[in-house]
Amino acid sequence: MLDAEAKPVLFSSGKDSAIRLYELPSFKLRARIFSRREVEVDQIGPAGLFFPGDASGSVGVWKWLLAEQQKMET
């Protein structure tokens, strides 16, 4: 997925109940998103949406701010 400055970002999840977002190509950690249990699914959707699903059966909905949205908020 691309951030608001059109730089690539890698989403990664593991057995520690978190999704990590890394800048590419540096692999610098940008953010962590925590869930109740082990993250089993992380699906990227349209218009900056992404959906993490964990072992408890919960599905979250997150919105990645796009460049146009960030400009409107400042």
C-alpha cells in the first residue's frame, strides 16, 4: 500500500497480536496496530481501507488516510 506521499508501506502480522507497518525500502517501523488475539488475516480493500481479523473472530476496519484527505485536514 502507498502512504500519503506515495511511498510504499509493508503490512506484516505475526503471532504476537499486532500488525506492523514498515517503510520500504528501509524497513523502518512506522506503526503497530494491536488486536485482542493473534492476527490471522489482514486484507487490503478499496479507498484506503484495510481489515485485520484475529483468532477471536473479530474483524476490524481501518482507514488509511490518502494524500487528499491529509491536505483537507491541515
